[in-house]
Amino acid sequence: MAGMFVEDDTIIVAAIDFGTTYSGWAFSFRDRYQNDPLDIQTHSGWKSGDGLTTPKVPTCILFDKDGHFCSFGYEAERMYAELLEEDSADGWKFFSRFKMCLFRDDDGLAQCHSALRIESRRILNRFKLKDVNGNKMLALTVFSESLKFLKNNFMKLLEMRIPSVPMHYISWVLTVPAIWTDKAKEFMRLAALEAGIPGARLSLAYEPEAAALFCKKFNCQTKGPNIQSAFDAGESFLVLDCGGGTVDITTYQITENGKMREVHHPTGGPWGGMMVDGAFLEFMEGIFGTSVWLHFVRNNIEDYLELKWHFEAKKRTVGEQNKRKDEKIKIPQSLFDIYEEINHKKFDNVGGVVRAKDKIKFSTEIMVKLFDETTSIIADHLYKLLKYPALSNIRTVLMVGGFSDCILLCDKVKKYLSDMPISVICPDDAVLSVVKGAVIFGNSRELIQERVCPRTYGIACNVPYDSEQPYISLQNYDGQTVSTNVFKTLYDSKVSNTKLLSTHVTLDIRILEISNMSTENSNVNEYTLELQDYSTLDTKGDADDDVSSIDEFEDAVEYLEDTDTLLSALELENLIEAVDGINSVTNISMPIDTSEVSNTLQYDDIEVSSSLDDLEIPKQPTCTEDGNVVVVAIDFGTTYSGWAFSLLKKFKDDKLDIQTNNGWKSGDGLVTPKVPTCILYNENEEFNSFGYEAESRYAELIDDNRAGDWRYFSRFKMSLFCDDNAGIPGTQLTLAYEPEAAALYCRESTYQRKGQLIGPISAFGTGESLLILDCGGGTIDITTYEIMTNGRLKELHEPTGGPWGGTIVDKAFMKFIEDIFGIEVWEKYKHEYKVEVLDIQRHFELKKRTVGESSERSELFLQFPRSLFDKYEEFYSKPFTTENGVSRHRDKLRIPRENIISLFDESTTAIINHTRELLQRPCLVKVKTILLIGGFSDSAILRNKVIKEFSEMTVMCPDDAVLSVVKGAVIFGNTPGLIQERVSPLTYGIACNVPFDADKHPKPLLKYCDNRALCSCVFQVLVRKGDTVIIGKNDFETIFHPTRAHDRKATICVYTSTENDPMYTFGPYVQELGILELDIPDTGLGKFREIKVCLIFKSTELTVIAKEGDNLVSGKFNCLG
């Protein structure tokens, strides 16, 4: 492929986005990129210490007392917090948000930059970073170990898909801010080398440029106007990359050939989200007082970090649509205690800030002011920049980066630009646009046609001495006096006479070729070049200025004594990289098999045999026909719910091209892949909100004593089948088994790729059998399948399970609290502190997923509101005390590990015992693999117990288990024919009349028709529980006759039963499924008219068809059981 920077043996391009606050990685297979540039894989979700998942991981790292790497991201946060809780953090080093040091510490970087050239550790050892406690460590070590973690984390996932991939098959891309100096970029390159990334396989990418390349490809489904027109030929657009540390601004124009031409050199500054954090910390110092604040920061690092985390999450939700009058932020109890100790009074009301239990409450106007300086600087800089004549054609501003999620920032930018004909757009995938764009960048760079040099580039040379010029360094060569070390701006025919001084540079030209240039000093009127080992010359001259002396730019130009080699004299590699690709479309259709099958049934002492060849079966609408262009799946769970969709035209080429919500924003600002299943109605029983918004809104109502008759429902399940009240037309709705959907997704996603070779892993090979353990919040569903030769699934046993989901653990936890604090205290607390109880429940719901991950920890810490401890002391008139090894540590309980694990016993024991009993059945002896899916499968305790109890089997838990059901449901909606056989979970039949037998039929069922004694309400079995049904085939049929000769209508009542051989259509084990009415107007044959009835199982629905002569009726019913 033309323009590829990667070598021919590259099969994977991996990108690392190393951010100030959050980092992540992404990758693509080179062969698939050429067909679909957006086929980019990212981490399925980084798990926070509280059990939530986010698309990126916090940029923080922990080293032990000996300076060895310990952990990164959420794990580093959690471990450091536990060390602080146990007062054993001395000597450990915790670094967070350290990337900005490369922007601020230019002097330190200048020393490192020189060290890179002379390969000396002496200077590098001087450049150190301070951790949160002021402890120092080598900057290179901190950066390289962080990159090594991200690299190894990616390689670990890759190893699961392609074992033992050699590094020379992978090309790497590392993102950097566009406004960084070359020294900072070179430092990152060295850190990557130290992390084990081969220099020959590494390229740097500008963050905003990568984001632009991604947006150019992903130009639909945005928040606001469609951005398609922004990438038309001749159009110009601006990328506003707002990160945690810096803001980068780049501008581009789309050329006639679809490439990108930079219009203005990158600009920006250190105006990222950290500026708002700084304003918040100053605000806190102002309301609590300097002495209180300093005491808190110095002596309560754990609580200080927690407070910063709460605000980091909170600031993303400020300004949302509900327009709250007040804002609340949770405050560590230690800060209130220090305030009372120093001021000898309780914190009540300071400057309009009031205490609300364990939070402080203040007006939204105060919160907005914390953002004013940062957002105003960004908007003002952007406004002035867009006034430049060269940027007069800009019509679109793309906001990307984590800080672009800030609603106040978006609003401020739109306000400043309101007098300009410019659209401000924040793409849905803004948080991942940089890392995904970097992958595109790594595959191809030919789309970047021109770039504007942000600095002057040149070389050191000698020129004839001129007494009128302020040259200082003079030398005598061959009797001639020359001025040495003169900065010669590059200007050569090789660059088409284009100066590299804030002017356009055509990127195809290899400036590095000048390293082979040399001239002789034969003419005093010409410059004499004496090439020396200069790095990228970082001058800051104006666009029309030539550089006359190196001494004028001593802060920007490094002059080294070593002249052995010219090490990238003009390091333009960081300036000449780009991306492109081609979108793909897909399509899918699966035929319905209607093979002939005959059955013989007995009715009215007449034996009838028939074939349904002549029965024209009406075709039921499917997801993939009748004009549908999108398949949408809804996973409605007990605790969490979500949706996903795919476009039919894209499904054929890539069944995994499935879109989900990019992240549900919690009330605390975190982003999760699914949303809590809770709903809020107002006093008039009108819908108000759902999910996190319902949680937050209800909490505010309770805090303000305004909950009244509002109704809040949580953890409920409701059926949507054919429920037009939900706005889903019944003819366009299909139900899917959750575990079956997950199996379909795992079957598609667990593929190995070796170059052009693609094949399924062994668990999904032909003839293999597997058990799917779908562990949800409410129920556990267990299904079993065999992989057929055509790749379809054959169900081996009817679905089983029980109510053993995560809510069982929640109930055990509530009982644990009741035992610890006393039933009287807990009952009173639940009544008086409803918001706090919701917080406790939510905290444990998230925490329980990570309990058990660190087996070496003998104790665990769970946080509880201070008000609960106060209620205990108020009720018992004594300090909080408890037994069983549980102790209090500030606002947390220190709980022995075995106590927490015991909360899972009832649930895990039931799951394991049922699974063990199920696997002993003869039809499942071939099952060798257990697939764990569902939200509760994230629990480390459950996973570990299943792995231990079934050690003889392979236990798999997909990385994105939480989304496997909803994504699999999309696949099912596109190709329901992938399910070939299913085992009926129920007995299906039709109500009919048979000759009455006084010895076995109850007398109340006796009725007379045409002088015949008949028994009514007899359950005529068509499909027995446990029977194998072939999807789409007419396997089950019967023929019956009208009860009366003159009947003009036949009523077909369809029933189900949990019994194998039900006698009658009533009783506790029988349920009516539906009724069909068939017109039979021709009474010529009387009661000998034949009414043909057949049952066709299609995916998860049952079609019942009845026909008499030319008259036909059909109905579709749920057959999920």
C-alpha cells in the first residue's frame, strides 16, 4: 500500500495514547485495515477500584521501597490507598499526572536532550520527578515503566489471540502533544526504547492530528451537526484537543485528492483540565482556611487524593441539562475534624458554602467560576486564532480529548464563536479519538500532504567574517577568518526553494538527505558548510526572520562538542506522519429451512396421516429484511442495562462492527459501558429519568426533602415482548436468550489472526461442546451447545438456572451491616438516611466485583458514611465497637477477608452445585469448556471458585463479558439462523376435545356435542419438554376436526407446561400461550373438515399455523420459556 511507513512484515499496528490524566492503547490488523480503517480494537474496559469500567486508565504509577515497579492505573490507586490505610506507605513512591513535567521543565529536558546525543547517563540522572509526597525518582524510569505497562498490557491481550507474536511484526505509534518541544518528544522516544519498543518500529504522532484523522473516517453519529461536510474537498477545519494537561490546536484543509494540508502551525498551552483542578484546590483552601488545608494535605494524603478524585469526576457533569441550582461534593471526614480541632467549632456556613452531612453544598454559580479562567483562556485564544486571515475559511471546530467532555468548556467555545459561521462539534468517541486516530496514522501517512513548520530548522556553519555582523566566535581557516557556529536556516533546491521557517513544507521531500552534503571553502562570497552533530534546532524566530547567530538562540539550540555523527540533524520524522483508510459495507441474509415432515396423531378414533407440502407458510418478517437497515439490541438487566446496534450493510464483512453507547456517565462523572436499571416517576406518575440520572435526581429530592410522592424503582425486570407501549413495534421485535447471544458474540470475537490466516479457537471448533454460565444480577442462566460442521449452534440441554445472581450477595451484605451496627440502628438509619443507604448499596455493588483479586490481602476496607457511626453512638451511647475481627479506621471498616468472601457463599455454592449436577448428565459428557459471562462474572471470587471447582475444564471469561450479551444479540438479530437446534424447555400443545372416558376423565369436563360425550380441556401434546427442535422446520403438526358439524369458526388455543405429559389445559404447571381463530365458513363436510395445524420454531419465537381449505391463520408467540 502506497505511503505505508511500516515494513512489509508488519501485521499489527499498535498505538499508545499517553495522557496527562488518562492513558490507553488501541491496535488494528494491517490486512483488515485496508478493507476497513475503523476496524480498531481498544481495551474492553479498565476496571476501577470500585468495579466500574472506563475506556482509558488513570496515568498514575506506584513503585515500592526499592524503586521497583509495582502497579499502574486503577491498581496503583487502590494499592497506594491500602498502604496509606495500613500506615505502611513510607518509602513507596506514587506518581500521578506527571506528563506535564515535559511541558514545564524545559531546562531539565535540555540537559536530557544533550545526554541523548552523547549517550551519557550522567545528565539523565539529574532529571528527576517528585511524587505526591515529594520523593524523587528518575523521570526516565517513571515514564519508561509506565509505557512498559501499557505495552505489556496490550501484548498480554494479543497473546490470547495470537500466541508468541514477534515484536518485529508490530509497528508502534506513540502520541504526543503538537505543541511539545522537540526535546520533550525525543525524551518520550527514549522512554519508549527503555520500555522495550524497538526504535526502528516506533513513530510519534501529534494528538490533535490523530484525532482529526479518526474524525475524518468516523464522520457520522455525532452529537450535533453531521461532520461529513467538514471533510469535503476544499473545506477547512480546526481541531481543539483539550486534554488534562495541555490544549493543542491544529488546522487543516482537505485537498482535492482527499489529503490533509496543515494551514497553520500548532498552537496551544497548559490550559487543560488540571487548571480547573488547581482552581478547586484554591477554593477549598479559601473556605477551610490555609492552616486547616495545609494540615489536611500533609497528614491525610489518602483523603486528599480521594477528594481530588471526586472533583475530577464531578467536573465532567457540571452544566448538564438538569440545571441544578446547587452542587454537592463529598468531603473526607478528616477535613471536617481538622477544621473543628483548629477553629474550635463545627464547619457550618463559610462564604455561602454549607455542610450537608458528609458533603458541602454551594451554588452552581460558584462551581462555574472555577472553570472561568481556564475556559476563557481557551476560548479567547481560539477566537483570536480564527481571526487570522489564513484561517478565514475554517467552518468547523472539532473538540476532542477528555476535557472536551466538559459541558462548560463546550458552551464557552460556542459562545465566543457565536458571531462566526462555525459549527462546534464534539464527536461521540472524543475520549478515544486520539488513540484510534493514531492507529490509522500508523497504517498510512500519505493523507498529510503539507504541514507548517512550528520552528526554524537549520545547521551550524562557518561564514566569511563580516565586521558589521555581531559574530563572536572566530576561526582562521587556510589564512581566512570565518565566523563559526552561525545558524544557517535551511534553504536548498532539494526543498523547492521553500524556507523551513514557518512556511509550508512538502512532506514527500526528505530533508535528512542534506546529511550527505559537503562543500569546499573555495569562494569567500559563499557560505561554507561544516556539518556538526546538532539535533533539531528549536528556534522561535518570527516567520520573516532569518537566524543570524546561534548565540541569539542559546536556549533553543544545543551545541555539542562530539562530531562523530550527525544524529538526525533535522528530526522531521515527528512532523511528517498521517493516516487514511477505506470504509467497508456489509450485508447478511439467512434462508429459512422448510423441509417436509409428517406426523401421525389420533383424534376421535380416526387415524389421520398428512403432509404439509401443500401448506403455504406465511413468511414472518425478520431483522434482515422488509427494508430494515439497522439491527438494534437492548439488554435489559436486573442491575444494569444497555444497547448496541449494527448497520446491515456492514455486517457481512465484519460481524463485530457493532456500536454501543460510548459510555454512560454516572453521577460521579465516571463512564460505564452499561447504565443502572432504575427509573424515577414524578408525583403524577409521569416518567422523569432513568439510570444514573434517576439515581442523582432522587438523591437530590431526598436531600432537599422534596421526594414526597415521587416513585423510584430499582433492580426490576419487565417484559418488552410485543409491547407497543414501549414504542417497539411487535412485528419488528425479536427476543433472544442472553447466554445464547453471548455465545454467538464470543464465537465471533475469539478468533486468532496469523497474517492472512484466520481460524476459531479450539473451544469453538467443529464438534466441540461448551457450557455458558450467564451470571447476572438477578438470575443465573445455564445453556449448553455443540458447534456443528456449518458453524451453527446445537443446543444440548434445555436452559436451566436459578435466582442465584449478584443480588443474593447484596442481601448477605445488608444482613452483615445489620449484624455489625444492630438491627435497631440499621432500621432507623435506612428510614432517615435514604441517600446514604443508596450510596452504601452502590459502593458495594461496584466493590464486590474486585473483591478477591488480590489474594495476598488479609483484610479489606469498606467505606461507610460518618452518619452511620454517629447513629450507632447516639443509640448505644458509646463509641463504635464490634467483634469478629472487624474494626473501624476513620470512615471505613477494616474487615477480615474471610468475612467478605463468606457473603458470596450462598450464591457461589448454588451455582457450582447446580453446574456440577448438570454436567453429570449423559448428554453433556462432551462439554470441556465453561464460558463465564454477565455482570456478576466480573466478580473475582466467583471466577476463582468456578476455576477451582472445575479445574479439569477450560474456564473462559471474555474481557468484555459485560457487553457480550448485547453485542451477541445484535449478531443474533442479523443472523438468527446461526442457532440450528434447540432443546425445548417446555411442553407445547393444543386444547382439544376427546371422547369422554368415565374411568379417567373428571366429570366436570364432560360436555355433549352432536349427541357425543366429550372431555374438554384436554392438553394435546405436540412438543414435549426436552425434545430437540430444528429451527425453521415443520417438525410438529396435527390434524383435527370441528367439534360441531355446523361450526363456522375454529378456535386454536395454544398452551405450554413445565410437565412432560400434562393431561389438561389448566393447573399450576400449565399456561396459555395464545389463541388463534380460523374462519371455516364452508360446512359441506361437517365435522369431517380437516384443520391442519403446525408448529414452527424460529429462533426464539413459535409460529403456529392453522389451515382449512383456502382459509389460513397464523400467529407468533414467545417460546423462550
